[in-house]
Amino acid sequence: NAGVTQTPKFQVLKTGQSMTLQCAQDMNHNSMYWYRQDPGMGLRLIYYSASEGTTDKGEVPNGYNVSRLNKREFSLRLESAAPSQTSVYFCASSEVGPANGYTFGSGTRLTVV
Amino acid sequence: KNQVEQSPQSLIILEGKNCTLQCNYTVSPFSNLRWYKQDTGRGPVSLTIMTFSENTKSNGRYTATLDADTKQSSLHITASQLSDSASYICVVSAVTGANNLFFGTGTRLTVIP
């Protein structure tokens, strides 16, 4: 099925460990995004990539890095995980333009202990 | 400050009953408003998207309304089903700005038999 695929679905890290969250979309969308979702808060944008070869910071970029590997793939890296990064992470993609809908992946639940 | 507020935070209804969820926003300049359904452990899925000139849009048993003058939207669910149990998120897009999506915190709907 067409859509956005995220891996892994669950992950537990120790403080200070690093990891990369993977995201791939097969809809030929130009724009891709990483969000985090915390209880009682709306989704917050971490980083986005408007098109292949470009990345920009969102609302909460500290502690994260991203790579737009190609048009399909957009990864999120935590270099030194902290308990404050415990969250559910969603990748999304869309065509360029605010009127276009976003397609979200099913999420990665990350716990940092 | 661009904000999106949803009410109620949670709602429990009997199967077969109707319900209405509210969304108030202060996002400006306004581009469009979307309602998403998020099942537990899944990513948000788009239900409706409305631009400034649209005041109602339906998707099956879901009907969204928009009053751009008062900056209010509602999502009406008719003849609820157990599968409607989910969080419903209101998302407002601004015309300008790279980070131009503003998310509400969602209404958690539980439909009981």
C-alpha cells in the first residue's frame, strides 16, 4: 500500500545513546517532515525538507539532526539521547503547497531511560 | 500568537448517537483547516480539508463546518460507531511561513456499546 513507512515502531534507549529513525514514502512527494507528539500537546515540527537536497529547522530542532537521503527517504538522528526526547515521532510527507494534505506514518514510540 | 484550541478534551458517547467536536483558532493569515482522525498507536489520517471560501465539507458520516469570521470549526459525527473511537485533531494552516501548520491537542472520543 502507498504511504509513509517508519522504522522502528518501538525503541528504548539509554541516556547518551544515539539512534536514527528511518522514514520512506512512495507517493513521489517533494516535502517531508518529522514531528513529535507528547501527551497534552499538539504535534510539534522538529525538522522538515521542502524538497530533495534541502532541510530546515522547525519548532523544536535541538538535539536532533536530519538527512534527506533522496526524494523517498528522510531520516531523523538523535546523537545523544536525553529523557526529554521520550516521545512518539511521526514522519509525514506532502506535495508542495499548504493546501495539500499530509500523509503520516504510523509513528515510532521512543523511550529514553 | 497562532493557536488552535479544541474542546472538549475527551468525550464518551453511546454507539449510534451523534456528537460535535469544536475547534477555535487564532491563526492568521488563514489558509485552510483540516480535521484528522488518529487511532491509538497510529498516525493521523485526514478526514476533511476546508479553505477560506468553504463553510462545510462532508466525508461519509463526518461533516466539518468552518466559520472564518469567528475563526471556529466543528466536526459533527453522525450515528457513531465503535470504530469512531479515536482522537480527532484540528490543524490550521497559515498562508505564510515555512512552519505554517498549527495543531490542536485533539479531542479523545470513546464510543461505547
